Amino acid sequence: MTRPPLHSLRVALVTDWYLPRFGGIEMQVDGLAQALVRAGASVDVLTPVPGPETVNGVHVIRLTPGPGARGGYFVPPKPVTSNANDFLHVMEVALRRGRNAPLASLDAELAARRYDVVHAHLGASPFSYLAVNRAVARGLPVVVTFHSMLAPGEISVAALGFRLLGGQRWQERVVVSAVSSRVASVRQGMVGAARIETLANGIDAGFWSSARSERVQAYRSGRVELVTAMRLHPRKRPMALISALKALALRGVPPDRFRLRIAGDGPLRARLAARSEALGLGDAIVLTGSLDRPSLRDLMADADLFVLPSFFESFGIAALEARMAGVPVLAMAGSGVWDFLTPSIDSLRADDDGALAESLAAFVSDPALRARLKAGCAPTLTGFDWSEVTARTLSLYQAAIGLANGRESGTPGLVSTPRVSGA
């Protein structure tokens, strides 16, 4: 196999989940697909999720077993994450057999389209794992990116599933990456001796940085503006954030000293509203619902602190967007955000819910702390704009092509850790 020019690659992005379903993997694969097209690559997204054949100018091959909005599934995917629905859907996708089954369709596309590299994006569904095996069996260059964090109880189950799904075939055949060093450390035991590179998620850095010039000082009117953006799902722990705000009152911080705006939607929205009212926090908590990106940037421009209460955050796109907008971040220890945040400089780190409440109380009550963290956000992070992430991605593709040609891939030439430029 000869090495094609990196600017004219034929790339297959394989993903369990994709638009029109909404989620973190969906948005990242969409952003990467558009960035690769801008760089000159020819890109197809291959996914079992039903939907249109073109999304944001990118060609999408729907590996669905039949026509129509349901895609021929007995259990079609819901528009957003739903645990029971997701489990039933991915089992149907993985177990369905026949000429038109998703895996058979994938195999046919890989055989027909002569891709230079296959880039599989892995969450918790088995489809992309099996897709990697199909690509490896065909001798294609393959890059894998792990997107999902695992809870402690999930690690051994995932490792067993990895072996049952044939992951041992990846040794010395696949370039493996993860969206953060935290995800890499959790997944390392699954892939044995294979080195896991870091391939950070990407954002439009200029779009979010523009919020810096629009920022207002809400505390001058006597109120600290807290914001968060998340799916209102138990794994994201929004209820823990409500409890932490109630704890502020027990520390002598009255509710009129702060306001929390929660951007996002999900199954916990009604419970969050009811809990806020029951705790006497109704006026201090605003549920905005889902916001588009310009509206979310406006929210960041009016924020003093971004709060992320989830422990199992694989990367933390919303936290990175806040940091790019010049907003300090409060996040839990052990999540992927610490690849781009520095505690006590531009952020606060909490080990548990008690520390989360204490950090919130300190931030709301201490003007000097707020000023110091805001100043710590003045330097601009580099390494996360789509142009930089695309360059890093292309270096991993080059390494995968080297492996397929029987050469040692070495370490891809572009660094993947975050850098900080001058203010």
C-alpha cells in the first residue's frame, strides 16, 4: 500500500452514534468530518443511525437495515441519550444478521470504497469495536479513538467485552487514541501493550474566545453568576449541584448572592425544578433548556464561574468552551478536564461533594479569589482549535498508514498535550 498525500486522503469515520441524534460523540465526529473536508480530505461518515445522506456538507452512509425514519429497526435510537433505549438499540445493531445488517453493509462499503484510512470512534456500544475488526481483517489502516469514561465497576466488564469482541487483534495493527489522558489511563488495561495516544476533542477557539470581549461583571450588582451546560442525566450529576447550592445557605451565603443557570435538557429536568423549589432555591436556579451555540456563548459572556459536577467526564467540551471564553471552572477530580485546566490558577478542583460546596462558598464569598481565577484565564489555550486537532489527527492517520505498510509508526509528530500561549 502506497502512502497517499495527507491532504487528499479518503477517510471513513465509523461511529455508533451520529446526527440527527444529539450527543458529545455525535458533535465531535461532525466537527472532525467538516474539519477534514476543509483540509482537503474526502470523508464519509459510516453509521447505523438512520438519517439524511448529507449532514453539514459531509456525505453520510447510513448502515441501516431498511428505509424510512426508523431505519428498519425494531428499536430505533432516540434523539438523545436514553439508557434503556440505547441498550436495546445497540444490541439489535450488533446482533442483527443478514445481507442488509449494519455490519454486513459496513463490510461491503469497506470493500468497495478503497479508503486510505478508517477512523473508528468508540463509546460503549459494540458496533464500532466489531467494525474495527472488519477493517483490520481487510488490511486497512485503522485509527481508534476512545470517547467514553468508565466508572470503576465498568472497567472489568469493558475489558472482558473487549476480549470477547476480538480486541486482541488490534495489537500492532491499530493506532489507538483517547480524547484525554484520563480516558487513556482507564482504557490502557484493555489494549495491553498498545500505546494510547491523546487526540483531544476540538472546538472553534475563535468563536468562544470572542466572548471575552463581551463579558460583564455580574457581581457588581451583588450577584455571582454561575453557569453549567450538560445533559440532565444521572451520570452528569445535576442533582448533586443543586444540593451543593443548598449547602451554601448552611454556610451563611444567602440565595440572593448567586444565580445558577443550567443549559441543557434531559430526563431529570422536572425533578431538578421540583427539587430547587423544595429547597427554597427557585429564584436562584434557572433551567434554560437546550441552547444553540451563539446563545451558549452569550451565557458564558455573562458568567463568573462554570461548574461541572460529573465525576466521569471523559473530556469536558463545555468546560473547555468556558475556559476559552475566559470563565474559571469548578470541576471534580478524576475527570478529563485536567488536561487543559490548572487547579488554583484558572480553576478549582473538588474531590467530593463536600469540597464542591466548600469551593462554591469560597468563590461566591471571596472577591480576591474570583479576581485571581479570572486573571488565570487570561492566557489562551492552544492545541484545541479544529485546525490544530485536524493536524494531530492527520499525524495519527500517517502513523496508521505506516503500520499497514509494515513500518514502525513511531510517535506521531505533533504533540497532543495542551499548551498555553501568552495573554
